[in-house]
Amino acid sequence: DWSFFFFKQKTAYEIRNCDWSSDVCSSDLGRIGLLGGSFNPAHIGHLHLSKIALKRLGLDAIWWLVSPQNPLKSSAGMAPLRDRMASARNVARHPAIYVTDLEKAFGSTFTAITLKRMQRRFPRAQFVWLMGADNMLQIPLWKRWDQIFDTVPVAVVARPAYSWNSMHGKAATRFRSARVRDRQASKLAGRSAPAWIYIASRLEPTSATDIRAGKQTPFGGPKVY
């Protein structure tokens, strides 16, 4: 698709400042999954979640939004953005996954604000916010977290040790009536918010914390010395 080719050839800054009336931003980008995070570093779990979302939700592409700085995480131990971008590109070797620093270009670190700005910049895209069950459990700590559910559909993918609790947490309870049945997953992107779905899947235990601690490699499994 020409618009995806255009996107891949541009930096986030160039996209942020392109001619919105005639360029890719006014074209039909289709169904786009958005996976945000520090990616400190990126790992096979991010790719696993993305592949599941592409297949189950019928997405056309997924954009990884590498955050300049997660407001809930300390800057100590946070690798420079350029290194985390490189890590993400090394892991995201899939033709439908695009690594971006759009949050830096938009000047935002809060997801609720980022989504509003992206909707204005890409008015014809059908965005879906993607996250693991661990983030579903802690999302009430995020700034204006309920606005995320009210802005775009949300897909929650199973994660080890978090899935059951996340489905009974504050966010799941608040938006219980907006939950979409599993068999309707392929239509989630076209729904009006709030709408969210839980996707059961094979559990991928790789975590950035364990990688930084030297216990795992970015591509899964224990680190061998």
C-alpha cells in the first residue's frame, strides 16, 4: 500500500509536519494498532503481542510508539531514545510493524493526549490501542486513563500472572458494558469507543525487566553466559 510505504520512508518529525491536506495523513490508512511503551529494551513479547493483534483484529498495520520518557518510570536506567528505537527496529522485523517516535514529534508523553493528537493528524485512520494484561491492571494510574477508552477501541492481550486480575480490576469494571465478545474481534477497529476486548493467547514470559537484569535475552529464553 502506497501510504504505508510513504510512512516508512519518513521520520516522525517529517510526518508531524507534513502537508496534512494533501499528504498521507488525509488518506485512508486503514486499521492501525498502536502499541506504546518504553521498549527498554524491545523484546519478543512486543512482537508476540503485535502478531496476535494483526491476526485476531484484522489490522492492516501496527505502529510502535516508543515513548521519550514514561511518566510512571524513573529516568534512571532508561536508555536513550535513539537506543530504544534501534532496539525496537531490531525486534520488529515484520512488514506490517512500524517503529516510530511520534510521541516525541507530538511533544507528548501521556497516552490520552497522544491519541487525541493522532486522531486529528490521521482523521481517516481506525486506531486501536493495544496493551498487555499487565497494563490493563495498572492503567488507572495513567493520566486521564478513562479518556483512552473513550477515544479509541482497546485490545488487551493475555500476559503471564496478570490476566485474571486485570479482567477484574478497576478499568475492566468501569468499562464492563463496553467489552466486546471474542468472536467479534475482527470488527473491533470499526467500532465507536468505548469498546474493548480481551484476547486470550499463548503466554509469552519475556520481560524488559528480566532482560535488563541479565536473566533473559530480547528474543526469549534465559541468557547464556
